[in-house]
Amino acid sequence: MLYIDGQWVQAVSGEELEVINPATKEVISKVARANGEDSKLAIESAERAFKPWKQKPAKERASYLKDAAAYLREHIDSLAETVTKEMGKPVNEAKGEINLAIDYIDWYAEEAKRVYGETIPASHKDKRLMVLKEPVGVTAAVTPWNFPVAMITRKVAPALAAGCPVVIKPASATPLSAIKVFEAFHEVGLPKGVANLVSGSASKVVGEMTRNPAVKKITFTGSTEVGKKLMRDSADTVKKVSMELGGHAPFIVFEDADIDKAVKGAVASKFRNAGQTCICTNRIYVHENIAEEFGKKLSGMVSQLKIGNGLEDGVAIGPLIDEGAYEKVDEHISDAKEKGAKVLCGGKKASVDNQNGWFYEPTVLQGATDEMVISTEETFGPVAPIYTFTTKEEVVERANHSEYGLAAYCYTKDLNQAYFMMEELEYGIVGINDPIPTTAQAPFGGLKESGIGREGGHHGIDEYLEEKFVSLNIG
Ligand code: NAP
């Protein structure tokens, strides 16, 4: 179903899209497939909702968000099962994602009340200078499948908190999770038009969003390629944009690091969500003196990870999202092997009893080099290539040699070295001895072609606000 103007509706065309469980390749549901016309109706509804919504006191907007957070908390088990069924991640990881998603709602329910303006000392005795912060207006949000709940709330919560109504187009692979999030908005009585859901044709739904002058802001999470297209398409109506795009994270382990902690960190950063995470490790640089030991320990731990349907107990590696993802992983590994990498564990498609899905063995490659395709392209799969390095200057240069700049990780006990890395790494997020840095109260986002703008923290709400300068002459 679509959710437009406070109602659950079918698509105007009557079209439907199939939802497939990647663990079994079975069709688990059919949902309405929106086109441009549905998108337009949703935008018009949001436009009508804008004024009354922005005029509500922040405390009142916040209370809807708090109620929605409470509703999701109550329904976490069934929502987690839906996430696992439609995109494959193990159910405990799905619960972790939903808790993060709820944290964003809670955080922005509080931030709604802290949209402070500014007064500026004037150079003329009769003038009073102020900056007012106002909601930017109707916001269109386009989200990916890999975090089908958190990527929605990380946009909807700050937008609603700021006073902006939203129209969401979730990924076509994961419309059911989005519907469940919207059930929360419906159940807490969010005024009609304030949040709208239009799953469906990317080109038509999003095409309408970028063309329509009523949309003042586009917020996107997904691939760099599509993000660039949306920026170009938004230029004609000069929309405000924020872009959370692809990544290619280096993970650097110095000789002085606690190797066991670094190995555990690499597993957490690389293999959660079967490697389908924008901030997940893509290149592991290990100091040459400890590379062999690190490789042995890492492959020992990775070969223990249980592959299977994420609904089963103890599963750590679920299926990949689709055939394309599966083939891409295989191609990256073949290329690396041809160019001299050694497979320490995994390295091939996996077969799982009673499941017909896109499973791939978690893989560790030793002897990776900068010439391999895996060194520059986002794999988005469970493959950990290990490179070696000699000096910190050399490794920083290689780590930064990427068009991406989302997240980077570094393991060391040396404070000076940690500071050097913190300052030299050209990445929007740096985890030092920390493989899972994401948290609702901190800004998340990338440098270079990984994006524009930040989500999370007090910074995230600014993406949905305009600054209005007022000069008052009282003379
Ligand atoms: P994607 O192919 O770019 O899709 C993302 C969204 O854009 C989906 O809703 C998709 O709709 C829509 N879309 C696709 N083609 C479009 C087009 N031509 N015009 C308008 N909309 C279009 O990315 P994905 O495969 O879902 O997600 C993986 C990517 O997201 C990776 O690169 C990952 O690094 C990135 N990501 C970044 C962050 C971050 O915070 N920086 C977080 C998560 C993921 P359909 O599903 O209908 O095609």
C-alpha cells in the first residue's frame, strides 16, 4: 500500500511490485507500485500540510515523534522479522538497526525544541540584526534497502522535527519495512499529508520529485551514481540537497595495535549485513610485520561465521540482496585471485540446506594490491582484502587515494599516531579502535563523492532549515 494524505491507498495505475525474500528467492508479498501521478498526489498533500505543520509548537511536533518511537519499540519483533524476510540480515542485526532507527526519532523529538535563532551585534546604533531558522518546506526522501528502517527515520525524524512534511520513496526491494514504519505514523495520528509513502518506479516517482517545484528539498541515501543524477535533476528548480552516498572504507592496523581487538573490529565492520553497509570496511591495511598473524586470526574467526537464513538462530551471514550483488562479489574475488591474492577462507558461492538464496561465503584475501578492482570499487559483499604497509605516511596516502570519503578506521595504542590519522584521513567519519561509530547523537556523512550534508546529531536538523536574516531599524 501507499500512504498518501493520511490514507492507505493502491497505486492510481493499479500496478504492483513483488517483494522477494533473498534467502529463498520466493515472492513473499505484492505491494502497490507508484508512478509519477501517485508521487504528485503525495507532494500536493505534503504541500497542503506544510503551513499547519510548521505552525505547530515544536513541543507538539516532538510529541508525535515520541509516540511513533514508542510504537516502533513495542512492535520491534515483528518489524525485525519483516526486515529479515525482505532484505536478509540476521534478525538480531535487524533489531539493532531498529533500535538505532528509534534513537534517531527520540533524538530529533528533543532537537525540535532546540532550533535556536541568533542575534548579531549591529554596526549601527538603531539596527537590530537577527537570524531566524525556518523549515525549508516539502521534503522528498529517497532511501536504500540495506538499512530499510533507519535510513527512513534518519530523514523523516529531523524533517518533521524542523517542520517539513515528507514524501518518502523507499527502495523497491524493501517496501514492507517502510509500510511498517508508516503504520507507526498512522497509529499515532500524525496529521494527514505530513508523512507520505510512495514505493514504486524509481524513475517516475523520483522524476516527479526532482521536477516538481513544490519540493524544496531532496534528501537521498544510495549509490554515488544515482545521487549525482538526482543533484543534476534538482538543479532546474534549485532544490536544497543532501546526499549520503557510497563508501570505500580503509581499515588500518598498526604494529602496536591490540591484534585481537583489531581482528574482532574488522569482523564487525566488514561482515555485518554481509558486507552490505556503506561504512563497512573495504580495504584492510595491516603493518607488514603483523600481516601474517592478522590474516590467520581473521580467517580463523571468519570461517566460524554461520551462513544461513537470518531468521535462524546463530546466523551471522545472511544472503546478498539479489543476483547482481552476488555476481559482483564473485567478479571482485576472481579479479583479485587473477592478480595474485590468496584466498584464506571462503571465496565462493555458498550452498545452505533448504535455502535457495543468494548466499556467499565470507571471504578473506591475503596479498591484495592497489591494482585490483576491489581496491577502488565498492564490493558491497562479505569480502575482506588484506594489504600490507610500512609507514604511516604511506598508508595514509593509499587510504586517501579514493574518490570516496565516508568512513575510515584505524587501530593503534599510540596517541600521537591516532591524532595523525584523525587529522590526515580524508573521511567524514573516523573510528579509532572503534569499528561501529554510528550513533544518533553524532553527525554521519561523507567527504568527496561520498556525499553532501550530515544526518544525525544536532547538525542533522540544519539540513531541513533555512536561515532568514532580518535587519530591523528602530531609529
Ligand atoms: P541505489 O541503487 O542508488 O538506490 C537507492 C534509492 O534510489 C532506491 O530507492 C532506488 O529505487 C532509487 N533509485 C535507483 N535508481 C534511480 C534513478 N535512476 N532515479 C531515481 N531514483 C533511483 O542504491 P542501493 O543499491 O539501494 O544502495 C546501496 C548504495 O547505497 C551503496 O552505494 C551504499 O554505499 C549506499 N548507502 C549509503 C549510505 C550513507 O549513509 N552514505 C547508507 C546506506 C547505503 P529502486 O530501489 O526502486 O531502484
